[in-house]
Amino acid sequence: MSESSPLPPVRLTSEAELARDALATPLLSRAARLARWAGPDTRVGAGGELVEEQLPGAADALGLTGDEAAATASEAWRVAVDTGLVEIVDEEEGTVAAGADLALLTSGAPQDVLGVWLTALETVLADASVPDLDDLVDAMDGGGEIDLFSLDWDPEAEAEFLDGVLGNLYLLTVSEGGAGESPVPLPALAASMIVPDDMGEPTNDVLEQVSDAMMRLDDQFRLLEPVGLVDFQPVDETLMADADEESSAAADEADVSRYGMVRLTPLGLYGLRARLLESGLSAPAVGDLADKGADVLLDGTADFPPTAARAETEQWLARREPLAAARELLAAARGGDAGAPLRRLHCQQALSLVGLEAEPALREVLDDAELGGLARVWLSEHGAADVPPPSEAMIFWLTIDTIAAQLAAEGNSAELQGLVEGLAQQHGGFFAAAWRVDHPATPDVLEAMGRLHPDKKVAKEARKAAFKARSQQGG
């Protein structure tokens, strides 16, 4: 995930719903139960871990049985300590008491609950970057120290790898046209970290790296699911047994789920966004601009995908009276700076969501050189009566402004090329008049039209008009 590219805005559920989800996660709910179970006779070791003879009692308190009961109880206890649900009273005696944060889970605000959950998430993420116990035991030297060289484990690189995977999963989830709420195949997620973007057919070595990464991720997502970060379908264990058989060498599309599927939960989206913000990245959420001015809304949604921009605008409008909102939007759309055409385009899109209550605001700007054209469009689309026809100068100005906005929003897109071809075809003398348009973007728009038009003769006319416009503006 690039640090320079702005992330699409994420749609989050309410903090109240997220807090309920956090309390219902297996790991945090177990940690809270153990914090309430602990008493004067509970004893911990030097690192705050439950002493071994008390693990069976902790497992019983959680209703756990089987081979993994003690390990699961131990993990829940560690989370209880790390999150402040349990406090060490006397390190030498190993005594504990309920922590101050335990009360937050029942009487705190949703944000308090989510703060506890975020701490639990950090504990699990740290654990997920550590090799499994068998590997650690194998790597111990005679003095009980872990030989990192023989383990071939770089803690920093492991944490960065997992952060990168989660960043890619976040981006796939929030991107328009991306995974959304659908699960992502584990091989695709592993490949996003291993296979170079410019590689055509992956080599056998690269495919082996992807396979190794996929199995690492299978272990890591198994750890991350109980904290509520992801919904995870693990790799089908029968694939391991069949790995050498030709029939399993390549799975068809119907079998892709056997290789593992993962998706971020709503709580997971919240948690990863919080971590992105903590790391200094911009990770917007729909609704962030609802209490800001119209100028911030129009500029802030400039890089939003269409669906997200509409959702953000709807939330902004919901907090305002239609007429006042329309006046504020129109005032913010004025300007001769480079970003003004795109602001006016977003203003027009925002006003399309407002009903006829806004009509007085649009009529107030009919004579405005910058806003009169879009006001006429809005009034006509809403079936208003007595809409004065635009002057030829206003039509040309609006055309230049619209193309400038499209260039800013989409660059040299196929849609814009079609618009350029249509203009030149419908108006034989378009370039002869367009270079005179008193708009700051006129030279750039005409130059773009020269680049985009496939007809060499028409493209030359556009470039000549651009030169005249730039000379007229003293450029």
C-alpha cells in the first residue's frame, strides 16, 4: 500500500455498534471473565503470566476443555493484563486485583470500550508476528536463549510484512470496485506482497514464496480471528496431504476457497483505520466532513470515489436546511484558482441532492459569471419556470469550466475524449471563439483538446487556439 496515495474513505458503523462487537469478541470477553474470576489466591509469574498450576482453574472458569484449553486461557489472561483489566498488586508475591479499566467495559462510553479493544488488538498483532512455539523451542541454545539466526526470524521484518498484508486487505476492502464485504482469497493476498507489479508470469521461485507466505498468513489469521479483526476460513488441511498429487496442483475457480478466505469485519476496519491514523497516514472515513464548511467538503471530496463522495455529501446535507446549504455550497464554489472548476463540479453534484427548497439560492446567482451557468442547469433540471436563457459567452465559459473540472477529476479519459470530439463536431467555429473565453483554464483546456482529438487538423486548430489564449492572458 503506497504511503503517498490518498486512501479511499471507509464507511464505519457507529461506535455504539462497534463497542458491542468488541465486547462480543471471544478474546476480549474471555479476558474480562478472567479479570472477574481473579481473586486473592490468584498468582502470577514475573512476566504477569498465570502460574502453571492455576491455568486449569482459569480454563474451567472459561468453560474450556481439550488440549488447547490451557493455552487459550493463558492468552486471554495475557490480554487481560495488557489491557489493564487486571493489575499486578505485588510483583514479588505475584498477587493481582481487578484493573481500573475493567469497569469501562460495563460503564464506559463506546469509545472507552474501543480503546480497551485496540490495546488487545496490539497484543494479538505482536503475537501473530512471533514464530510458533515448536520453532522457538528448536531455536533455543544450551543457555535457554533463542538463536534468531538459526530461526531465520527478523522480528521487525515479520511485523512489517503483517502490517503490509493488513494494509493491502484494508485497501481492497475500502476501494470502490474492490472486495468490499466479500472475502479475499488468501493466495491473492499473499501474492500482493510477493509478486512484483511488473512481473508477467510468476517464476517457480516466486510461486514458492507465495505459497510459503500463504501458510504464514494462515497461521496469523487464525490468531487474529478471535480478537474480531477478521472473519477467516482457514486453508483446507487436506490440501497439505494432497500437495504432491497432480489433481491439486492447480485449483479451479470453484476450489479457491479451499486455499483460505479472509475479510475484515466492521470492527477490523475500525481497528486498522485507527492504526493507520496512529502511524501518520491519512485514512478518511465517510462522515468526517459533515461538521465542516462547504469549502472543506468540496475540496475534501475531490479525491473520493463517486459513491463515497455522494455518501459524504448526503451526511453533510442532512445537518443543514436545504436553502442555507445551497447558499453555502454556491459561495464555496466561487474562485479562479486551479481547483475552482472541480469545486464547481462537486457543487453541482451536491446541489443535485437538494430539492426545490433551494431554488431561491440558485436564482440569486443567475447573473454571476462563475455560477450562472450551473444555476440555469439546476433550475432547468428541476423544472423551474422562467429560467432565462444563457448568453453565448456564458455557454462557452461553462464549457471551458466543465472540461477543466473533468481534466482535474479524470485526466485524459475516454469519456473526456468523447466530449471533446462532440464539441468540435457540433460547433464548427468552436476554437475561433473559445480562445477568447475569460477563464483562467482556457489555455490548458484548449491544449488538452489538441492532445485528445484524434483528427490532426482539428487538433492543430485547438493548439493554435491555446497559443492565442495564452498570449491573451499574458502567458
